[in-house]
Amino acid sequence: MNIRLIAVGKTDSKPLLALMEDYIKRLNFYVKFDLEIIPDIKNVKNLSQSQQKQKEGELILSKITPTDYLILLDENGKDFTSVGFSQELQKRMNAGIKTLVFVIGGPYGFSPEVYNASKGKISFSKMTFSHQMIRLFVIEQLYRGFTILANEPYHHQ
């Protein structure tokens, strides 16, 4: 299985980038992982929230293939513990999914078309995090999930 994380907008924080690179390197030991950044939409001040979601949605959907298994990171998604998330990863691998794609949308969420294309939604917290920080959290939880599945000592119960 391959895993891709698609995120809208770049990360400027060098410390966050360094941490993400570290966890991506660790994660690639277990699974092929790619982070894909969709550039921020230009002239957003001239767009309504709905128009911005629509434009971001078109860009997101242009990165998805029909065989991709699309999961959205959404505040109204399913909550998991780290162990539960690792079990969900195992289920997806057992199902023979070729590419599992997680998407972090823009500041206003996703367009209806992106919601319709998704196979599910997960929430990492009821709290709101910056789009830059949640990328790190997703990558770290993917790494943690694979160490749990490998029965390695990274995660403590």
C-alpha cells in the first residue's frame, strides 16, 4: 500500500518542516509515503468561502485517481485512539487498497464534490490546529500506527 497526504497551502516554519521530514523518513521504512502540497489559491480576498472551497476542491480532485481511497481530515470525522487508527490502517491494507490518500483542506473545509468523492472522514481532535501543525500530527500518527502494527516500542500503553 502507498499512502499520500495532500494538503492545501505551504508550510513556512522551518522547525515544523524539519520534524515532518524526520517522521517522513521514519515512515518510509514501513510504507511508501508522499506529501503533496497544493499551492494556496491566489486572490482569495476576492473570493467567497464557497468559491475558495470550490477552487481548492478542483485542485484536490485533480490529484486523485479513481482507484485512490480518499479519507478527509474533518472536524466532524470519526475519532480514533492511536491503536484504533493503527487497526484502521491494517484494515485498509487487508482490503488491498493500492493508495490511501488523506487530505487536509483549506481553512473553510471541503467542497461538496470532495466530500462526495471521499470514502470517509477522520478527526484528529475536537480542537482546531493550524494547517501546518496538523500535517506533522498526521505523519507522526501514521508512523506511530505502523510501529504499533509492527509491535515496536515507540507507542506505550
